[in-house]
Amino acid sequence: MSGELVILGAEGQVGREVAAAARRAGRPCRAYGHGALDIADARAIDAAITGPATIVNCAAYTAVDRAESEPALAQRANAYGPGLIAARCAAVGAILLHLSTDYVFDGSGDTPRDETAPVAPLNAYGRSKADGEAAIRRSGARHVILRVSWVFGAAGMNFVRTMRRLRASGREIRVVDDVVGGPTPAAAIAEALLAIHDAASAPRFDGWGTYHFAGTPDTTWFDFARRILADTPGARLAPVASRDYPQAAPRPRNCRLDCARIAARFGIARPRWEDHLPAVIAAQREAS
């Protein structure tokens, strides 16, 4: 367990958890939110990354529907910025841990995608994230790209918070029931990133590359919503098909990720999202 952690995007739901977990463990770290550091600003990146360290990039443009009308902004944050970070890491000997997404895939079929599956994003957000991955690989930096799915946590905007907000309106909530994936707790992603940092900091580590990490069991958005609101009297949920739920950005219907590689290389098991959900809901209630 060695080396300083530099956390980018530290105000997002995963970045907050990484910073909190690092501090609880007494690990040396610096944490930058967007207001403190713009990852698409080369001078800011050069000033923040000055030598050997582990850079944890949680910064991203995540407004999936808005990205359809703002593709340049998505590319700036999700492709150009990570490319700058990776180039700087290569130049100064730093390690890069970077978060990506299941949305780099087209969601066809009904089996989990592993890391060797070809990317084929359906929307502008997914294309920007796939382009960011490609920029990192081209950089020559020592890196681990961690693809995650359906992230939820105590902070930030996520599906759990949205369901609780809609429930408060008293109206019927329509939720897609034909999209399948693994809800992934932000706190579990943070712990996985710290475990990867520890392994990657060891001499002769050779496990660079791309890994998948998602919660278990795989479920639908509708069943996830039903579990979120299970203890809420009067909550009314209605299952709908994707075709009947228009959105600006097309979504993959099969978001399952094969997580065998991360288990084999790092001993990191898929977290049970149902075990994490009560604590997330309690923290959101406390903060509201």
C-alpha cells in the first residue's frame, strides 16, 4: 500500500466515496472537484500531476440525454480530458485508474459482456466514453480502466434519489422493465479502486488493462425501483417497455457485465446491491 492518491472528480458520487474511504484508511490523498480542477485544462492537469502517484479519474460528463444536444461538451470531459490526464501520467510515471461505463456497448443479446467484446455505443455519451478509453490506451500510460454500470450512492443524482423524489409527488411512476443490468454501489466502486491501487503499486504488477465491475444480482430498472420503494406505503409503480418510454438518447437494453476478470486478477467480488441499498437510502434521507 504505497503512493499518493490524486482523486479527480471528487465531488461526484464515486469521487466522494473514494476520497472518504482513502481518508478513513489514513492514505495520503489530494482530492479535486470540478471547481478546483478542470480535467480538460492541460495546465491544470500538469500542475496537479507532477510525479509518480495514482490518479483516480472519477470526473465525467454523465447527462446521457443532454449529451445528444451537447456532444462537444461530453467529448471534452469524457474523451479529451482523459487523454490529457493519460498523457501526463505517461510523462511523469503516474498510474491512472479511470472509470468508464457499460454504455460503450450496444446492449444486444442477453448474455453479459466481457472485456474483449467490441464497443458499439448507441448514444453520444457512450461514444465519448469509448473515445476516452481509446485515448488512454494510446497514451502509453500504465492504466486500469474500470467499466461500471447503474451507479448509485448517497451523494449526487442517481436512480435511487430519482425514485424517492418521484414517490414524494404521489403520482404513478412509470419505469422501464425490459432493460437488465447490475446496480453498482458507489461505495463498493471506491473500495474496488483502492484495492486495485494497492495491487498496482506493488513491484512487477502486470495487470494493466480493462476490467468490469457491477453489482449483483442483475435486475431490471422496474425491479430495482420496486426494491427502492418497498418500504414506502402508497408508492405506485407501472412497468413500461423501452419503446413506450421515449428518451433523447437510445439506451442499451442488455447492460449485463461479465465480472470474472476482476475477480480472478484482484479477488474483487461483485457487491450485492440489495445489501448496500438501505444505507444509501438512509444517508439520502439524512441529507435531505
